[in-house]
Amino acid sequence: MAFPFQQVFFPGIVFHELSHYLACVLVGVNVKEVKLFDPEEAFVRHGIPRAWQSPIISIAPFVIGTILGLELLVFAAQSFARMLPVSILFYWLGFSIILFSFPSKVDAMNTFNIVTASLKKRIVHGSIASRFLWLLVSPLIFFPIVFLSGFFLLFDASSILRFAWTIFLFVLSINSGFLSGTLAVLDSLLRGFFQWLFG
């Protein structure tokens, strides 16, 4: 009998769909139907988003889930250090949310298709100046979307990578020095990227 992965970590599925729902509400996309408590078929059915709305809706579970999951793991570690039984609950919630934080194949492909269709439309239609401008700008939009879509497709297809990500965040949660060092490296990388991008 297979391990009931989705049943055991069902809070992650619920939170994943709630994140999509919250993102839809925040960016103004009409939500048509929500189903949260069915591990076989949980979903948020919404209207067709614009090109800028789609990535936000798709990555909301990853961004919010990673932050909240890490916070829950840190709180669980602090509770565990004080020998509080409630730490087990917080570990379970944290692991559940992180394991299901990655956008699904459908999320990634929807964003990729909507953004590329929008770019193609802007490059093909409009004035010459507008087309030329979109042609110049499109690699700055297209390549990050391709990278993110591929990244999320990879993690969606591999439980091992999801567990590796969860273990990485678990290690961060119990080692504050490692967490501080990792955040400093990320800060340095982001600063370097923006300096390179904007001169």
C-alpha cells in the first residue's frame, strides 16, 4: 500500500489553493469556484488573468508558503527547545505547507502560455515604435518566465526535490546562524543582479 502522502499533508493542499484564491482577489481576477478539502481534486477556478496577473497567481503558494512554512518551522523549533508538545503540530503544518508550496504543472504552463501570447500580440500588433520596444523588452520578460516555469515544473514532477527543499528550510529553521548567512548571500545576489540589470 502506498504512503498516503496527500492525505497526511492535506493542510499544504488547502493552503496552496487558498494562496491562489488570495492572489486572485488581490490582483482583481474573478474567482468562479473553489474546492479546498479534496486531496484528489482541490482547485481554484478563475477567469482568464492578464499577463501581469498570471505569474502572481501562479507563484503565490510558493512565496507565501515558503515564508509561512519557514516561520512555522522556526516556531516549532523554539517550542521543541522548551519541550512543548505543540511543536509537533507546528512541524506538521510547516512541512505540509512547504511540501505543497510549488506551483503545479497547470499553474506553470498557464502562466507561460498567457505571458508568451501577450508578448507575441504586442510584438505583432501596434505601431512600429511599440513593436520595436516590445521586441527589445521581451527577453527581459520571456527568459525569467521560461526559467520559473521550468523550475516549478521540475519541482512539481519530483517529490525528492520537494523533500530536499523542505529539509533545507528545516535546517534553516533550527540554525539561526545558517539562516542569517543564507539571507545575507541572497541579499548580495539580489543586489548584484539589480546592479547588473539597471547599471
